[in-house]
Amino acid sequence: MRQILLIAFIGTLVSLSSCKHSYRISVKEPAVIRIPDEVKTIGVINNVSDENSPEKIVSTMLATQQVNGNVIAAERAMDGVIQSFNNTQDMFGQIFEVDSTYFLANGKLNWNMLDSAAVTQGIDGFIELSELRSVSPVGGTVLANATKQTNHRLTGTLFVNVHVVETGITYERYNVKYTYNIQLSGSVNIISILNDIQRKREYYRALGFQLGFKAGKLIYPNWVWVGRTYYTKGTPGLKSAKKMLREGNWQLAERRLLMEIDHTNRKKRGRILHNLALAKEGQGEIDAAIEYAERAALECDNKLANEYLVKLRDRKRIMEQL
């Protein structure tokens, strides 16, 4: 009798565990700067200069250098922004050259004049690289050798303004950061590298490209990997939607699950609502995902949904802080 009960208990555990499946999914993260969907062609303006982005010299050994690393990085950042847009296969970036006539007396861009130029060139909006700051590795030859450092971190921050032609709205002073590791070997130290103009250009250009790429990603939704758990059994809809969820067919999974959203069984309805929350998160609709998770937790006492709700709210809070 005890053996029968043990077998039955193990069978129940297997059954319960097999109803849920954990895996990493790619979900849609809303854009930090939310511009209209109709904005497809973006003019990229480089307004970084020696005046607004001076390089901080951290060693007297570099005092004689004639090249501003921030300006070099910004030039390459233009390519990063354009590549970022092109990767979407939905947006297009093009360099837009400006001269003194496009600036106001206070040094800022004259967006009204740029709007007029945009109409003739088929441009829907602009992204201006307005300032670039970098933190060069600190220390000289003695410090680098004494600490036996094998790499130094070159950190940059790029500030951008985004302007939408149709609405006339400008989103100002958004920034992205990136750290580039400069590898050292043997007797080579960071000061000798940064005193070598050619090598300095190489490292600052690499930093600039990454900053530009991240800046471009500010204005369109991005896909991120997250760990999630969903139900695979309980109703025909849960079973049918299993493959759809696993493969990221969020809208199809949502439609299938909605067919059973009014299921009379409270426990099964909780599972359906939980999976609907996942389908909504996969589409980047965090508020709708939270709503479904709340219903699963409150109406159906679904414990998994209660845990999921905490993750969803944390994601929403982080996105609102961006």
C-alpha cells in the first residue's frame, strides 16, 4: 500500500512539473525615445566640437597632443548611428551636413530651418550628436607598470537630441555610455598608446562607433532576452499555444489563448491568463501583460502569476526611469 501511495505521489509531482516550462525568450522593449512610427528617414548631425566636448588631459605626458579624442569618437559615432538604423530594416539614416547658417545666436540648432530643409530632402527627423565626454585611463608609466595592469578602460558618454519634423517636438539631452577596454602587453603602457596619435585614433574611433550604435537604438524598440516560465498543459488552448510561445509567435498565441479566456475552471483560467500575460510582454505591451498577470493572481490565485507580476512591474519601473 505504501509503495502504491509513493508511486502515486511521484506521478503527481511529475505531472505538476511537466505542466510548466522555463526558457529564455526574446521580448520587445519599447523605445526610450518614443517617436511616431511614420518617422523612417533620419538625418544624422554631428555637432561635437572642441568647444563643447574638450578632452580632459589626465597626464602631463599628454599635454602636447594635438588631437581631441572626443571629436574623433564623434566622427565615427555617425557610422554607428547609421548602422543601428539600417539594422532595423525599417529605418534609414543619412549624414546631414550643417554650416553656421543652421545655428541660432545661442549656439543651438535652428530646428525651424532644419524642418524646411528636411521637407525638400525627404527627411522625417534628426538626431544630433551634441556632446561627447570621455574618461581617459588615469596614471603614467610608473603606475601602469607597478600595478601590472593588462588593460585600461576608456569610457565615453554621448549626448544626443532627437527632433521630429512633423510634430516639431525635440527630445533633448538623452545619453548613452560605453566602455572600451584597451589591452596592454609587455612594456607597452597606456600613456605611450595615447601619445601615439594613430593608435589613439583607432581606440577612440572604436569607442565612438559603439556609442553611436547605442544612441541609434534609443529611438526604436529593441529585443532583449529574459528568463520566463509558462504553462504547457491543462486545456487544448494551452497545449496549442505552447509551440507558438516557444517560437515567439506572440500574436498567434494570444489569439489562441483568448478563445479560452472565459474557461469555467478557475485553475485552468489562471493558467490561460498567465500565458496571455507572457504573450503581451513578448509584444512589448507591458501594461497589458501586468493586467493579465494581476487577473491570474487575484481571480484565480495563480502563484506563478504572482511571481511573474513582480518581474513585470520591475521591468516597467526600469523603463520609466530611462
